Amino acid sequence: MTPPVPVLVDCDTGVDDAMALLYLLARDDIDVVGITTVFGNNTAAQCAHNTLRVLELVGRRDIPVAVGAERPLVGEVTYLATHVHGNDGLGDSGLPMEVSTAVSDLSAVELIDRLSFEHAGRLRILAVAPLTNIARALETIPDLTDRIVDIVIMGGAADVAGNQSPAAEANIIHDPEAAQLVISAAWPTTLVPLDVTMVEVLTERHRSMLIAADTPVSRFVAATTDFYFERYGMDSYGVRCSPCHDAVAAAVLTGEVVPSVFPVIDVQVDCTDGPGRGATICDTRGRYRGFPSMPEGNCRVALVTDGTFPDLLIAALGA
Amino acid sequence: MTPPVPVLVDCDTGVDDAMALLYLLARDDIDVVGITTVFGNNTAAQCAHNTLRVLELVGRRDIPVAVGAERPLVGEVTYLATHVHGNDGLGDSGLPMEVSTAVSDLSAVELIDRLSFEHAGRLRILAVAPLTNIARALETIPDLTDRIVDIVIMGGAADVAGNQSPAAEANIIHDPEAAQLVISAAWPTTLVPLDVTMVEVLTERHRSMLIAADTPVSRFVAATTDFYFERYGMDSYGVRCSPCHDAVAAAVLTGEVVPSVFPVIDVQVDCTDGPGRGATICDTRGRYRGFPSMPEGNCRVALVTDGTFPDLLIAALGA
């Protein structure tokens, strides 16, 4: 049997970040060796604390959690998504605020340095938040791209609208300069954009199954999604439901979700101050020819999935 | 019986512009009262000459044709689409180069002024080229928006890639500043973007029917599409075929094509110098809720059509 694959998760925990973490932690083939946090859904410090709360829930106090950037490479934070993720950033689900562990003494970049050295040539990164930590790590660790197998990013919008602006998705518009740096770096990059995450939707049926399963994890996810359904679902879909953005990216990383349209294409991030700031400009012009090989492509982009992942997700979470 | 609706066509004739003109000229319910030309597929002067050639073919020497802008509001012309439309701009179809009529003594803006005055409150505009003439007319004629019923534009890309760049469609990127001015002007605007024009595809079946019909018009269109199939079809679709961009917009104007998804939404043109320059940033975030009413919307955008227009088009062209 092959040993589990070491994965570092960079996140802004977050309702859907928590789902992604719990999904990965439930798998035998994945070893979450460290978690770094960044501003986005909440402050990096609060997101780290929330991560510890999630790890506590599943008894994984051994995984180091390091606090990263509180602001983007350029400019200031303009927005934290507390209206979607609740005041505590975890859907006000009632998960205890007290934890018995502390965050790492290392910074996020230092933890990335250490883990990428220890697991050089084997480590994969799942990045489901603004890409500031990863960009800082690229600037700080000259051979980082050589140490890492690949990076899977939840973010962007290829052939659909954004969410935080008409053109841009939240993770990317929080730090477009970082995203451009990470996507154009010399490592295999996979983008899991709104094109697919918005069609992988948790519904009341899934919530009922989570409630019925009645495990600590399923109860927690049912509670967080209750909040998320009300805020996210009503705003975006007009009914109680929710996407599970970050968990979809985790499942693309594990290979449990294999997008049916998944070309390697050129992606550029709009770093202007115009109306397109933060857009991931994906060259999907090959779509009418079935996406022929594009040698200059810098990113594999998930463009179509079948919407069945939420069933797999709740099974992994105990329902 | 209601009198035919006066329509001014602003174009850069062009293979698909010619189809749009012939389609409109074949209809009893439309009165093409004037045509203005602009740089794009070729120079404005060559496009005007090509327009006269098309009008000659159907014996409509009475329609005034005025030459407009040879350059965008900002910057210079970087590109003429002669590789797609042939050296003569009409698919090198063998249509006689000699015409018995001359272009109007009026400039494009002067003709727009005269016709919008004569047909005030009734005139509609079909704009299937860079929007420089229309923008110049808006700048020159203060009450133009009051005189015009509406404007239907072939251009842009909402939730698909562009064609001239990954983000931008050719008509818009030729003059983004003009497009922004026209789309945000105080008149009803309809955008017919690549989202729908790229799925309304003429095939060899249509060409065979045009050849079999054996009229002057059907022979001409069959000849121009032969060239267009080879250049456009092979490049974009990998098979001999072609979209009929401008004719789709003409059919949206007449109402023969009614897009099944056709919301009024906010559209902004990217006028930066970044990678998104010329993109039409369409706020399609309402798609997951069936596009609820957006009072701040400035443009009706055709997002879905059923691909059956080419059958109607060739019928209108005699096949």
C-alpha cells in the first residue's frame, strides 16, 4: 500500500474551508501535515483559531497551524466575509471557542518552508484562500517550486461571473498580485473556479442526512450549513442551499472529483485597478475545438463537473 | 398593415456584415434607410465600397452609404481582419469590384444626424462593427438618444472567451472607449455577444442549399462562406463551418431570434491597458436565481439561443 500523500492546506477557515479540512482528514490516502491561515473569510488569527477548533473536533491536535498574512501584497484589506461565515467565522455553529492547543510559533511562510523541506518532492498544496501566504513563500524560498508536487487552488471564474464583483471571485480579488505570482510560478497549478464550485450544491436533503447521522462531525457540519444556507443560499440561489467551494477543490486534489472538461490553458490575473480587477482571464477559446493542447498554458482549469460531489462529501463526513 | 421599421446599419462589411445586410434587405418589415461604415474588418472606405457592392447585387442603389471613422477614439488601429474576410473584405467571392454608385457626400455622423432627425422616434440602429461612429454621433448630436428607439450591437463576450484576445471580442477591443460610451448612453441597448453568435453556425449543409437555390444572392453567400469556412471554421471549430455573428444580431433586432436567456444586466467595458482590455464585463451573477430584475442594469444581453438561426437565415437568402 502506498503511504498517504502529504498535503499542506492554506486556508481562511471558514464554513467551506472546514468542510474541506474535514473531508481531507477523513481520508486514508491523505496526510494533512500542516495548515497555514490567511485573512479572507476572517482575520488570519481568527481563521487559525477556527482551524484549531475544527482539529479539536476530530482529535487532530498534532497538526501544526501557523498564522500568515493579515493583508495582501498590495493595498489593504477591504472586506472580510463574516456576513457569509458568521461572527465566529464558522457559521456560529456552537463549536466550543476554547481549544487546548495553540497556534505554531512559526509563521505561515516558515511552516511552508519547513514542511516543504521535510516532504520535498512529495508535498502537495491545497490553497483555498487569498494567495498571499503562498506568494510570500515563493518570494522567500527560492527553490519552493522544486519541492512541491503541485498546487490546487480554489479560486477565480473562467466562463462565469465572479462573486465579489461581476468579474472577480473573492479569493483572487483579495490579492490579485499574489494570485498572478502563484499561477505563473513554475509548478503544476490547478484552478478550481466558480464554474464548477457553484454547481456542486449542498441541499436540505444533504443536511437532513447529516443530522440523521448524528456524529460530532456531521452535527457540526449540519449546524454550519444551516447558517450558510440562509445567507449564501438565499443571496445566490434564492433557496436554502450552498456551494461547498473549498471542498470541491480538495476533492479535485484527491482525484475523487475528475472534471469532465479540464484543459491546461493560459490564465492571467487582472491586476489593474479597472472593473476587471481580480478576474482570472482564462483562455478558453479552444472550447469550440474540444480544447486542443495549448503548450503555452500555465494552469489546468476545472471547467465542468457533474454536481454529484456533495453526495460524496457528506458520506465522507459520516452521513 | 404597419409600415416597415426604419433601421440604420453601422457596419464594417465583411462576410457576416453582408449576410446581415442581405437578411434585413430581404424583409418587408424593415426599411434599411442608411448604412454607415467604420474600420474593423477592413478600412471604413473599403467597407463602404463593399457595402455598395452588396447593395448593387440586390438593386438597392437608393440606400445612402456614408464612410465613418478610420481609427478608434483612443490610439491607433492595430488590426484589420482581412485574414478572415479576404483581401477584398468580402471573402474574395468574385462579386464585381465595379459599382455604379458612389458613397454619400455626408460623413457617417452627418448621415446618422440626418436620418435620426428624419425618422426621429422611429429609427433603430443595428451596430455590427467597432462603435466609433456611434460614439462620435453621441458626442456630436446632443439629443441623439431621444431620437433613437434602441440600438442592437453585435459584440462582446459575457460568459465565454473573447476571440481577438482571451477576454475581448473584436468589435469591442477595436474601440473599448467608444463601446463604453455607447453601452452606457441613455437609450435601450441590446448586446448580442459571442455567447450566442458562436453557437449559430452555418455548415456545409447550409452551403449546399445555398448553391442549389442558385440565385444571385445565394450564389454570392455560398462563395463568401466557402472562404470564411476555410479560415474561420478551421481556426475556431476545427471543421469547415462558420458563425454568422452580425446576422444573428440582425435577427435579434427583427425579433426572429428571441434569446431564451435575455436579461437586462449591468455591462461595463474594460478600458484599462491590462489583459482584460476590451472585455464586456457582464454582471451575470443573477444566473443562479434565474436573473431576477436588476434595476441598475444598462443593457439587455443575449446569453442563450438555440442554434437554429442559420436555417432561417439561408431561407431569407433564397435557399
